[in-house]
Amino acid sequence: MSDAFRILAVCTGNICRSAQAEQLIRARITKDFPGLGSTVVVESAGTGALVGSGMPTEAAALSTKHGGAPAGHTARQLTAEHVRAADLVLAMSAEHRSAVVRLIPRASRNTFTLNEFAALLENALQNHPAPQSEFMSLTAADRLRSVVKWASARRGYLPLEDAAPADIVDPYRRSEEIYAESARQIIEALDRTQRVAVSLAKQVGA
């Protein structure tokens, strides 16, 4: 894939949160944005990965329930090469974002917590319209890269209540209720991001 847009989801063990995010993003692209299926590559990794492990039963069941495909998932350790290759890094917590940036400092420009990215996109849509003529002349992958820059430019402009977006709760070895809450938080952030994507596509006639 010569012009792929690469998304990397990051958590600690790479068996719950980032694995779910990877699978649910991929499922949404397949279902709702099939034209991007050949353009977007979605992966995940962990800052302290349980390398080689699959997902806990609870996390896998929730991924399946919401459209993901957990079969065959194998946890892998985050490396600088993963970060360097990514166009967008979605960290499940501020701690994970910091770990990514320590590996590759320039990745600060395209690394966000999941909730932060949703908030920045919403803020950009409301306050800083994307340039339509320039946008339409780009390839699909470059349009997505432009959206990442568009969101990043709103850092420092979020209202006080959104300035420190919440982390996604870590459910590992916790109750079924916490697993469900963690998945709900991921889904809510993805719903917010998708609403902006749909609105943006309508604005630019994509």
C-alpha cells in the first residue's frame, strides 16, 4: 500500500483498550467508510505489552458485541518504528501519550489521547473550517493527514471543561462493570470522532 494512512492505538498491555480501539476503528471504516478500506491501516501496541497474549474474554466479547473482530489478536510491544510509521497515534491515556512522545519527540504533533482527539476535532469543526478547495485536491490519505493537522492546530484553544480530556479507564483484571465502562468510553470517543468525519465530508462534498 503505497499511500496508506496509518493509525496506531496505544495502551499498556495491548490486550484491552488499544486492541478494542483498533478493532472498532477498523470495523467502522469497513461499515461506514468503505472507500477508505484500501487507504487506512489500523494497528495497536502497548507500552508494557503482554507480548504474544490474546485479549481477555471480557474485552474480546465487548469488541465482538460492538462490531470488532478480536480473533487472532496478539499483543505487541510499542517501538519507535511503530510510532515513526504512524500518521495518527491514539493513546488511551495521557501516560501513554507521554510514552509515545518519549520514543519519538516529533510525534507530539500527531499523538493524542482518544478523548483529546475527539474534543479537538469538534472544536476545529466549530471554530476553524477546513479549506475546501485545497482539501479536495489531495489524495484520500493526505486528506486524513490534513485532518490530523487541523485538529492539532486547535491545541490550546479547548474550553476549560475540555482542556484535560479524561483517560480511558483500564479494565484489566477488574470487574465486568469496569470492562463495560471502558468499552463505553472508547465507543463514545469514536462516536464523537465519527460525527465530525461525517460533517466534514458533507462540508467538502467528499
